[in-house]
Amino acid sequence: MTDQLDLRDLLYFQTIATLGHVGKAADQLHRTQPALTGCIRRIERTLGTAVFEKDGRNIRLTPTGELLLVRAKNILSNAQDIIREIRDYDKGLSGHIRLGVVPTAAHHLLLPMTRILTKDFPDVQLKTVIGQTDLLYDLLNKRELDLVIGLSTKLEEEFEAVPFYQDTMVVVANSEHQIFNEAISLKKLLDYKWVLSPTSVVSRQWLDRAFELQGLTKPDVQIETNLLLMIPSMIMQTELLSFISRRNLETDNAQSASKQLKEVPVEEFRMKRHYNVINVKKGYLPPVAKRLREILIKEGRNIFESGKTN
């Protein structure tokens, strides 16, 4: 019995385990089924125990196989990190940064970050993924992103987060909305329909909870959308209320519209939140990504402010 595991066998094992079928794994990996069966046998000989068991026409992991899958994912991620680290060492401040950004931050961050990269890192390529927190954390965990600009939420243990900018969410309507001609109260907010982000988004959960804490029902949501950057335009062109970043009230897009965005002054429904720079604690971070992380932490507020359209 050998005491070594082959990286290629671990890669094949991970694919088989994910798909739960040797034939499907063979098609995806462009290998023969006998080759993958041999991979499983080698692993089981090395470990001295079975890692798969029959499950009808498919196969499933044994408890030992479940443990091996966790370890295999870490080993394969580390192997990829080693390749990137050696290549980056050879290149110096070149290469690429894979950055995940939540929509509101993207709206205000991408322009100033583009200025920084083109000026200070002319040989660096930036790949951005804009999405909700759960998607970005999943990609970060899979090492498909280097950094994430996300909001304060419960993080997985292997993540490290440093806050660099504070934002405030507020209730908003267009400036000609009927609500501004009335005595504004918490209950009055329920007289109107809303456009809000999905219930999976932290700010939506906070707002729903805030209404409940005031002994009120949740808002009547007519439009629910994950296209958060579209919400300000929807507010300006309808009689809907919404709950968005106060920074949206500062943009020129709002100022040039016939109806501007305006905050509905209700102190109880102002949510303070922090943007964080997030990375995997023990994962490899390319030199250029480390430098960008340092810049965001040190000069985050200035970078956000420079994102305003002048």
C-alpha cells in the first residue's frame, strides 16, 4: 500500500464525486471510464478504505469519501495557488486581478479603480464579477476570485474582511411623490407600493425586520429585482418607494432627471452598513491584488468619493 496521492487522481475524484457518476465524469474530463475506475481503485488502495458506494445506477461518497472531498478541494486550490504565485513572482507587478463587487459598490468604485489601474498598474488586467454577496463568496471560496468588495454579513471562518467605507441605506421616492405633501409617519409608508431587492439580500431582510419591530406589516412589494442598479431609475419614473444607498441621491443621473431622487425622512429606517475588502485568509493573493487591497483599505473613502460624476 502506497502512502501518496496523485494530484491528477484527486482532480478526477473530485469530478466523479461532484457528478455522482463515472460515465458523466469521463465525458467531462475526456477520459475513458476504465481510466477513472482505475483512479478510484488507486485512491482506495492508498487509503485502505472505500470512498464510493453504489446508489442505484449512480454512486455516492462514503463518510471517508466526504472527508477526502473536503481535503481534495483544499489541496487542488493550493496547487493552483502555487502555479499563480510562481508565475506572478516572475512577472512582478503584472498579471491579473479577479475582483468581485456588490452592485452598489460597483456603481461607485469601478471608475476610480480604473483610474488607479491605468495609472499605477498599466500591465495589470482587471476581471470583475458583479453580483450578490452569496454568489461572490461562493466564487471566492472556490478561488475563482482574489478579492471581494462586499457588505458586513456573517463571514465564513476562512475569510478575512477589513471594513474601508461606511454607507447608509434610506427610504427614497421621487421628488414629486405625494408622500412629501403629507405628514410622514412609519405607517404612512405602507400606503404605497415598493420596488425592493430580493429577500435573500441583507438590506431587504433588515428593512422587513425594521417594519416588524415597529409592529407593522412588511412593505407591499410590487416589483422585486436583483438588478439593483436599475432601482433608482424605477423610482424616478414611478410612484414606488424603495430602500437604497444614500449615495444614489448624490449622482448626476438623479440631478439631471425631471424627477430627482429624494430621501423620505424616517430615522427608524436608516441602515448603516460597512463595505469590506474580503479575501481567503490562507489563500494565495497575487502581489497586485495585495497592493489593490492596501489601497482600498487606506484610501477607501477617497476612492468612493472620487467615483461621483463631476
